[in-house]
Amino acid sequence: QVQLVESGGGLVQAGGSLKLSCTVSGSIFKVNYFSWHRQAPGKERELVAYVTRGGSTTYADSVQDRFTISRDNAKDTVYLRMNTLKPEDTAVYYCHAGRIPGMILEDDYWGQGTQVTVSS
């Protein structure tokens, strides 16, 4: 069983930055990648970024060149650095651990989410 806990969300003005953290615990031998997703009210959940075991990263077009996903294995933590934030980035951000990069499976793992609000 894998447990994920997000932190670091909050209020920020447009153009500002935030760094989200996801602490990982449990057996992760089946986990091949970690990702961040977000969901705004009334909208579908969307992939923001993911990083594989090999360290390759993929980003949504909407956050390309502004967000950076990274890992710190010593601290069992996955990060999402968000720069040049825009009001449209406002959403609940979720940490996710899965087996197949880019695919959401029923037995994948999710955190509880952390709210990010960007004001104009």
C-alpha cells in the first residue's frame, strides 16, 4: 500500500510562485512514475506533469516552461515548482503514483489534494 500526502498549497498573486510537496510512504515496488494532476471546479481533472523511474519528465502544454517536477529519493518526496502562476492555474492539485506513465488505473494511488489559488 502506498500513501501520498500533499502540502504547500495556498494563496498567491499572479506572477508569483509556489512549491508543492508530496511525501511518499509504503511499498512502491509497483510504482513506475509519479505525477501531479489538478482539477478546477466544474472541470475535468487534468495531468500537469509526471516523472518516471528513469527520470524523464512530461508536462502539459499549459504549464510547459513554468512548472518543474522533481524527486528527492532521500526524503521520499516529489515536488512541483510552479513559477509565473496565472489565475487559470487555480485548482486542487493531487499527487499520483502509478504503474504506466500517462495512464490512470483503478489501483493507482492518490493523495488528498492541496488547494492552489492564484489571484489577479
